[in-house]
Amino acid sequence: MAIFLFVFSAIKLYGQGWVVDENNFETNWNFTFQLGRTALLSEVTKDFAGSSNDMNNQSDWGFNLMIAKMIYERLELGFEFGVSNYKGYKNSSANVNWLMLHTSFNNERMDYQPFAIYYDSDVTNYSFFLKYNFINFSTYTQGYLKLNLYTKLMLGILFPSVEMGYKDMANYEFTGLTHPLYLKGRYPSPQKDSHFILSPAFGINYQLSDRVFFSAETSFQMIGADNLDGIHNFNSDLRPEVPNDLTPLYRVRVNDLTAKFMLGVTYFFNFDTHKQMRQKYLPFFENRYRTYYSRFHKQTPKRIRQARTPFYEEKFDDKKYSNQLQKAE
């Protein structure tokens, strides 16, 4: 009778197995979406001898989309697509050499005046990165926690589009200039130049589950462009009388330095190319999900913690302690 009930009962029994303990091409993938603030920090000379900042930079928004694969324990290789926006202003532009001294803005038809200016730019980057995940935080009594630090190094190419001009449109009538003062990568001049980008990053993960992580990340970007603020850098020796073809001799070559603070969510997944075949020949087998990071999601069992710390008790029993104290007396 017991055998009859066991065979014909409605309870479903499945075989279970960890099939992703090993790291192969199908396992330990993740997709990340990040959203946060961006800012242009400064401009650094090519020889790193000095820095400058012609504009008052403000923070703006940006986002990143990333896909990565763990290639070795805690080491990931990934690809990032990102868009970052930057903006700023200058209420008095009298110290901007390019605008005050270049022949393009100061000639028989044009006379630049240092009125308030602004810039608005956005960049699109395509980059590869290496990411190293440090082992999770842990305590002596509780074992591993669901927090870990990581560091990342990214290298790729970037395409900026920039607009810079007077904040007050009426100022163009006084100077003979046209709006905008500088335009690159936007209509009617949509062609964009490519520049390199090098970006180190540091972040922290909170592991909500074995599939979903939340993260906070700070990164810096060294960009091989000098026009994210709409300003080309020239030294103070430039004069409006210098012919346009000789002005490059007065050019100061710089790299832009930017920063991001991003909040993100990461989803871990595995491919399963043998699912249909397995269901056909092993219909009672259930494929359970697991990644390398799963080992940190469950706290160390209390029994093991107590074995490691024999004088530690998670729930201090006052009654038990008082009884032991009375016996001792």
C-alpha cells in the first residue's frame, strides 16, 4: 500500500544538480545598468605638467549598459556602452584666450565681447573593461556578508558632440558673431571625431540575491579630447593679427578629466544550450541556477560559527547566566 501511494501520488519529484560550479563559456555572465551624475573636472596638459579650467562646470546625467563574463575566479571581462552629458557656464569670459585673441572671433567683421557663455555636450563611449571583485566582507562571528568591493579598468573610444555660445542671444547682434560660437558633432555639422578614453573605477556591491546585485561606483575618465567644454586652449601670446594657419603654434594640448558617480543593478545569468535535449531525455531533471558568487549569499550556519567561536552565543540568555552565577556563588 505504501509503495502504491508513493508511485501514484501527485507529489512531483525532481532530480537536482549544480551544473554551473565550473566556469565555462555558458556560465557566470552578467548584465548591468547604471544611472548617475557626471561632471567635467578639469583639463590636464598632455605632459601632465599642469591643469586648467576655463568654464564653471556643473554636474549632469549619464547612463551605462554593460555585459560581462567571469573569465577567472573574481576576474571579469566586459563591454560597456555609455552616454554622458556635461554642461557649464562662464559669466565673464575675458580670460578665455581662444575667444578673446583668436582671429576667428576678432577681425574686421567680428568683435568678440566677454559676455556670459555656456556649453552643453554629450559623449558616447564604446569600451572594454577588466573588473576584479574582491572577496566579500566577513566578520569573525557571522562569516561572509553580502557586500564586496570591486575595481575596474576600462579602455575604449569616445565620440563627443559639443555646443558653446552666448547665454543671451541678443549678444550676437553686438558682436557680429553667429550662434553658436562653437559646434561639433551636431546638426548642421554632425560629423564626430573619435578619441581614446581610459577610466579606472572603484565600487561596492550589495548582493540582494544570487542573481541580482545593487552597486555604487565612482570612476574617473581621462579623455584624449580638449573640447568637451567647447573651448580650445591657447596661450596668452596669441594675437588677433596672427594668421589663422599659424594659430596652431599657440595651441595648448590638453586631455579632459571627467568623473562619474553611478548607481547600478546587475543581473547574473547562465546560458543553457542543452535545455531542450535534457528535457527530452531527462524529463525529471531540474537545472538549478548557481554562480561563483552564490557561495557568499548564505550566512555561515550557527553551528559552524559556534564551533569556531566556542565562547560566543548569538542569543544571550540572562536566565541561564543568572543560574550559572548562583551555582558559582
